[in-house]
Amino acid sequence: MAVTFLALLALLATAAPAAAAPAEVGAGLARAIDHLLNVEPDRAAAEARAIQRTPGGEAAGAFVAAFVPLARVADKEDVAAEVDQFLAALAPIVERVRALEADHPRDAETKLLAGMVWGAKAMADGVRRNILAAYQASKESHRAFSEAVALQPDLHDAYYGLGLYDLSFAQLPRALRAAASVLLPSGDLPRGLQRLRAAAERGTYTRSLAQVVLFRHLVGVEQRYAEAGVLGQALVDRYPNNPDLYFPLALCYSETGRPEEALRLARRVGARIEAGVSPFTREMLPRYYQLMGKVYMDMGEHAAALRFFQRAVDNGNKTYAWVTAWAYTRSGMIHDLHGDRQEAVRLYRRALDVETEGLAKETAQEYLAIPYTGHAPRARRLRS
């Protein structure tokens, strides 16, 4: 659920107050976004209540409040009930936005708010497989954001919404992307990244969120680890309570030959899990062990890596099934390097038996056919 929550939260950032709302609403919204990014749902809820008490902030405050239950379960596997609750909370806000657009058809910030609300609805409906509703909401979101930048070209928070749309559309599977382009505006990856960078540099509300999305893209898709590491460290410094920033940042350090920094970050996560510091839950233990194994594997300390990978398997759970698949796959890669092909094949097959999808299983399938020799897989987008 973490990725979905961040995507929804990203659209929350565009909830700029309408022109008539006081500056306190915008300031409160910025604080609420920071609390949500730092996984502090109680403080975000308090901020939402304060926004709602401010004249002109009722809609924005209600929208912030709708995100709080999602923040509380950001690492939960089955979030159907919470997403349904979110959609129910969103319904009156959608109607409010319709009325605002009718009353202020030439107001860029009203269009911005409309784009955000429709975009959040589209993503939530997508999670629940409400295909028609998601399609309609996506179309409305793109329309509203496009109209916002047409009315005010320097409204960089609207470029964030358009950039996120471009990025999401461009990363659909080819067949689905072709089908979607018949019904929806096409997305363009370079254009989307350009728009996201504009928001990351000049956005009023979306700056940090744009940076988070860019960081995740640089790590998970482009493997530009050196560039991502600089951005990720700044984000960890600002949001030290967000576990989902630590894992990719440690991977960046490991991949760029800085193992001590990678281990420092990983051990920091492990210490918080052991201490029970929320939201560093014990459910994250397999992810922590897998990360430690990956760092030691990159260092060439294979015995230590295998011990951590085994701990990841032993502590596996449904939420982090993909971690279990990686632990088996990377253990197989180590055995291939040591010439133990029989054991490597056994481990790759165990990875394929895990009930999950993703690159770990694709990598295991590749090395079942051709033994791992120390070179990266062809479709290398490693998750930590």
C-alpha cells in the first residue's frame, strides 16, 4: 500500500486554497503534508481540524482528514476497507469541487483543486478496480490541471499533477497503454519528468512530494543512484520518520560503493524496528534483513549476505512477499558465483514459488536459463 498512499498523498499536495481562502489555510496545508510525509498521522489529523476551523478552509481540511486513515495503514497489504472509506469521504468534496468550478470557471487555483480531487479519486478507484470510475476521474483530473496551467502558466503545482499523470501513463504496460490512449490523453515520460522537476524546484505545496516521486523514479526505474542519493539524503534529513525513504537511499549508497553509509542507514532502521518506534514495525523485519544481505552481497561478503537473506525468508510475511522472492533470488545468485549451480537452481525455483509478482521473479527466471556471473540482469530495476 505504501506506493499507492504516496501517490494519493502526492495529489493532496495540489490542494491549494481557493483564491478567497486566507493564507492560514495554505500554511496549514503545507504543515499537514509534511506530517503525512513524515508518517505522523495524529499530527496531520490535528492540522486538518485546524484547517477546517479556519474560514475558507473547510474543503481543504476535510480533504486532508480523508488521508489520515490511509497514513495509518500505509504498510498494510489489504486496504480495501480504508480505500472505500477514503472514497466515501471524497464524495461530498467532489460535489463541492463541481460547484466551485461552476462558480469560478476562470480561477486557476480552483482548477488546481479540482485536478487534485479528481486525481485522488482516480487512484483510489483504480486500487478498488472501479475501472469506469477511474477512467472518468482520470480524464477530469487531466482536464482540470491542463486548464489550470492554461490560465496561469507559472502555477507549478499544477505541473506536478500533469507530471504525475504523464509518469503513470508512460509506465503502463505497452498493450494497456495503447488501449488507454484511445480514451485518455497520452502520457510522455520525458515531459512528465520535466514537469515534476519544475514542481520539485518551484512548487509551493508540491516541492517535497515531487522530490519523493523523482527520488523513487531515479532509483527504481533509471538506476541513477548517485543523483538519487543526493536527493534521498535531503529527504531523509527532512522526514526521518519515513521508512520508505531509508531503504532506497541505502541501496543508492550500496550501489555507488559507499557500503558504510548503506550499513549505517540499514542499522538505523533495524534499531528502530527493535525498539518498536512507530511506524518502523516488526513486519518490516524481512525487508531490513534483505537490505542488509544486499549490502553485504555488494561488498563481496557472501557468507554474511546469505545469513541475512535466510533471516529475511524465516521472517517472511504476506505484505513483504516480494522481499522473500528477492532473498531467494539473490541467494541463488551468490551460489551461482561460487559454482554451486544445483543449489542456485533450487533457490531460483523457490523464488518463483513465492506468491508475488515483480522483478525478483523475472530475475530468477532469467538466471534459471543462464547462470549469474556477476553482471546485472537485462531488466535491472532492483528493489531494496
